Amino acid sequence: MNKSFFHKLSLIIFTFSVLLFETSTSSLKSEKHDQFSESSKSILGPGLNLKRQNTKSILVALSYDGPTASEKFESLLLSLNSTEFVNRTNLNTKYSILSTEGGSSVFQLSISDKDYNALENSKDVIYVEIIAYNSPESLTRGTLSDFSQELADLLETPNEGDMQIRPFDVIDAQASNFSFTNDFSTWNYQKYAPWQLGRISSRNSFPQNFAPYGQEYYYPPALNDVVVYVVDSGIDSNHSDFSGNVRIGPNFVSGEDNIDYNGHGTAMASAIGGINNGVSKSVKLVSVKVLDRNNDGATSTVFQGLNWVLSDKNLSYPNTPAIVNFSINFDVFSPSLDLAMKNLANANILVISSAGNYASDACNYYPGSSKFAMSVASVLPGNDTFDKNISDYGSCVDILSPGNRVFAAVAGTANQVAPFIGTSIAAAIVSGVAALELSNNPGSTADGLKGTILSNGIKGVIHEVPENTPNLMLWTGYYGKRSSFGYF
Ligand SMILES: *[C@@H]1O[C@H](CO)[C@@H](O)[C@H](O)[C@H]1NC(C)=O
Ligand SMILES: *[C@@H]1O[C@H](CO)[C@@H](O)[C@H](O)[C@H]1NC(C)=O
Ligand SMILES: *[C@@H]1O[C@H](CO)[C@@H](O)[C@H](O)[C@H]1NC(C)=O
Ligand SMILES: *[C@@H]1O[C@H](CO)[C@@H](O)[C@H](O)[C@H]1NC(C)=O
Ligand SMILES: *[C@@H]1O[C@H](CO)[C@@H](O)[C@H](O)[C@H]1NC(C)=O
Ligand SMILES: *[C@@H]1O[C@H](CO)[C@@H](O)[C@H](O)[C@H]1NC(C)=O
Ligand SMILES: *[C@@H]1O[C@H](CO)[C@@H](O)[C@H](O)[C@H]1NC(C)=O
Ligand SMILES: *[C@H]1O[C@H](CO)[C@@H](O)[C@H](O)[C@H]1NC(C)=O
């Protein structure tokens, strides 16, 4: 990406982590993706590298800021009276500084059990956290035959009403309070759009329309630039779904180059801002790589990625509101990530999170359960039914969005797409809508943005929504004419 590209950004979105927006010229956005896998919670990643049985890799946060932080930390280590930390001259080789932000400093080091216990009880320590490898829920890859089989079934038992191309002239009009113009003649139109885009730009569903690219997508003109940071496994910017709107940012994964070997980040970015598959086609996506080829990320790596986003935003767009797309779900609470989330909230950055792919109570996972996050659960294609096989549910869910067999780009290919399954891609779609609103209302606060998306959700149309879960379907506000639907 050349520099002028960035100077024009007005919004920034991260997929894994953060979406920021800015007010004036161009928009850049990126998203993170989520993934699911029942077996992937708290996987011990290949990089954990425990040196000895009784040694832990930890993060330590101190309530010190600024240049004295290292000094304070070193004297803390010396006060442990450990054979490991006897020597002030080489002490600085024993740890690294991850952050001196938000009134605290965070250090990473390896430490024995005994020293760990002593450290935990030290004065001035805010928290000590053992570094865990966390897998976001994996995105499952579906196949096109999932759709064609449905289609074949339909063709065998044709239902005239379902198969015809119908004029969509009866409009269930209802004004939204999105900041978009409701002169729909100025909106953009994508024929042969994937189902997820057809669904969010209509108040009505298209019953039994399983055609992969058989719907129409209407979306408002972008007035300001939006930037999305996709804090994820990277983005394959060479894929044809991206047209130069991707900036490859930093890579925090050691031992891997800055390529998306997993495909999660690329799918997220595509669902947010891909030319063919994305909700907000003019956003700029910034890749922040924190997940490895197995889609694992250490708490420390994720923490660094989120902090980088904060400082990059501060540096480049100090007065720009932002959104963070946090598609990674953890089954353990992490104090350092909580701190990062709090810093994002303080910076007026909305965090959009997947509810989780465990088909259980979203309140048991983080950050979906966090009050900082807007949490997204998943809806099936074709029949407006809650994805009860996979999606987390419950009172911690804020909104429902397409999350099963959502079409997005496949990393490592020139132009392949695939249907992806998981609440992270449902969250990516919400991020795309957030980016659309920001593009038209760059001054929106994080709370205002969340309020706008929630107040325009369609109530009560999704079937089989579990108890205590809001029956609220994502909607972009389009209620203009459609030419037709049902191209198979
Ligand atoms: C370290 O040794 C000093 C001096 O013997 C003692 O005052 C202090 O309590 C010891 N600290 C720990 C953590 O054992
Ligand atoms: C302490 O530092 C000195 C000078 O770098 C070194 O020679 C010595 O081996 C160190 N001692 C320990 C216990 O690390
Ligand atoms: C894009 O393709 C080029 C040439 O094959 C390669 O060097 C580069 O790493 C690719 N970029 C990404 C982000 O994968
Ligand atoms: C943001 O930038 C300002 C001014 O450059 C600086 O004082 C502040 O510490 C920065 N904050 C963060 C979180 O980087
Ligand atoms: C909805 O469609 C899915 C396929 O996408 C199917 O598995 C499910 O049984 C359907 N549910 C209902 C209630 O029709
Ligand atoms: C849900 O699980 C059931 C039982 O395994 C399966 O028959 C059905 O196809 C699944 N539905 C979807 C939409 O994946
Ligand atoms: C739309 O209405 C909701 C609920 O009253 C509010 O939170 C939000 O700020 C409004 N959005 C706009 C753009 O006016
Ligand atoms: C946030 O990440 C989730 C996946 O974890 C993704 O589904 C969602 O779209 C992202 N939202 C934003 C605003 O980037």
C-alpha cells in the first residue's frame, strides 16, 4: 500500500480485534474472523516452548508507567531472592516489555513455579497471567454441494412458488435510522450476490433460496473512508476479492512469515470488505497477524496485536472513532486481554465479537460475554432458522447474522471462494454493516453505533431461536425495490 492510501483513511476496523473509523477522507477497514471447533478450546500451541517442567511463560502487569517501569520490574525480580534473578547486569535479557499503556506496564518472562508464587503476591503487581494458546473457534469450510444438494432436492419436488423469479414489488417498508439516504435510487446494486448479502439488505427472507450467488444486494454509497483492522491470521491480499484495499500490517507470530496460512483472516476480510463477497466494498483492510497456521494465538501475541492497533490509530487517526471485530473466543478469562478491551473501549472503539461456536451459553466465553463487546450469533441460509448445531446463544448475544455457508475468499488461491461456517463470519458481516454506517456517520460513538445497529434489527423473524436469546436479525435499512430473486 502506498502512503497516500493511508493518509486518506477515515475509519479503521479490525477483524480480530478492532475497527476504527475516522472522519474525513477515505476509509479503511479490516475485520477478524472467527472460527469454531469443539476440540480447539485452549489448545496448547506449538510455540509455547516450556523450557522446564516447572517453568511457566507468564505476563506480569505492574501499575507503573513510563521509563521507570523496567527499573521497578527489575527490582521486583531481584526481591524474589531467586537464583534465576541474581544479577542486575543481565536481568534485562530475562524478560521483554509488551506494553506501557493505559497506566500499566506488561512484561513477558519465563519463571519457575516458586518464583511465580512469590511474584503473584508482590505489591504493585496488577496481575500475573500464564500465557495460554487460544484458538478462536475455527471457521469450518462447507462445500458448494451443500447448496447444490438442497437445490437438487428442490428440483425433484418442484415448488413453483419457490422456483419462480418473482418481481419483488410488495415492499414491507419500514424506515431505519441508519445515517444512509433513503433515496434508494442512489444505492449501489450487486446482482448475483451471495445469500448473506441478499439477506441483510432485505426485511423479508427469500424462502428456500439456496442459490449460492442467487440474490441481490443493495448497499448505500460510501461517503467517508473506513479502516478495519483485521487482527487475525493475516490476509491474502493477492486474492481477486481484494482490489488493492488491503494493507499488510505487522506480524506478531514468531516463526511464520506474514502470510495467511490458515485462511481465517482472509475469509473475515472478504466477508467484511471483499468486492464480491463483502458487505462494505469500499473499506480499507489492515492485516494484523496474531494467529498462526493452526489458528492458535498466544495471549501475549493477541495482546500485542490489539496494542499495536491502539497506537497505530492514535498515531494516524487520533480523533477517529473505531470498531474492533473480535472474532476470537476464549474459554478462559484473560486479564491482559481484558485490559486491552478496556483500553479499546476507552478509546471509543466498538468491539464486535462472535458469540462462539460451541452451541452453548455465550455467557461462558470471552469476550462474547464482555460488556465491552457486541456479540453475534448465527442464522442458517434459506429458511431464517437459528443455527442451533453450532451457534452459542443466550442473554449475552446481542444480534443474529448470517453465519452458515457464508461465501468468502479462500486464502492461497487466485479467486476461489467457499462457504464458511461459524459465528465469527456472522460477526464479520455485522462489522461490515458497522463500517457502512461509519462511512456515512463518521462521528458516531461506539455506543451510538451499537445502538443504531441494534435498533434497526428485524424483530421476531428468525425461527427456533433459543430461549433468552434476542430474536433480532441484522438489517441494513434497505426497503427499496428489488428486480427479482431466485436465480439458480
Ligand atoms: C529476600 O531477602 C531479603 C533479605 O534477606 C528479605 O528481606 C526478603 O523478604 C526476601 N524476599 C523474598 C520474596 O523472599
Ligand atoms: C552475573 O553477571 C556477570 C557479568 O555479566 C556474569 O559473569 C555472571 O556469570 C552472572 N551471574 C549469574 C549467576 O548469572
Ligand atoms: C502475494 O503474492 C506474492 C507473489 O507470489 C507473494 O510474494 C506475496 O507474499 C503474496 N502476498 C501475500 C500477502 O500473501
Ligand atoms: C496517543 O498520542 C498522544 C500524543 O501523541 C500520546 O500522548 C499518548 O500517550 C498516546 N496514547 C496511546 C495510547 O498511544
Ligand atoms: C433450515 O435449513 C437447513 C439447511 O441450511 C436445514 O438443515 C434445517 O433443517 C432447516 N430448518 C428448518 C426448520 O427448515
Ligand atoms: C445439524 O445436525 C444434524 C444432526 O447431526 C444434521 O442432520 C443437520 O444437517 C445439521 N444442520 C445443519 C444446518 O448443519
Ligand atoms: C438510532 O436509534 C437508536 C435507538 O434509539 C440510537 O441509539 C441511535 O443512536 C440512533 N442512530 C442514529 C444514527 O440516529
Ligand atoms: C469481529 O470478528 C468476528 C470473528 O471473530 C467477525 O465475525 C466479525 O465480523 C468481526 N467484526 C468486526 C467489526 O470486525
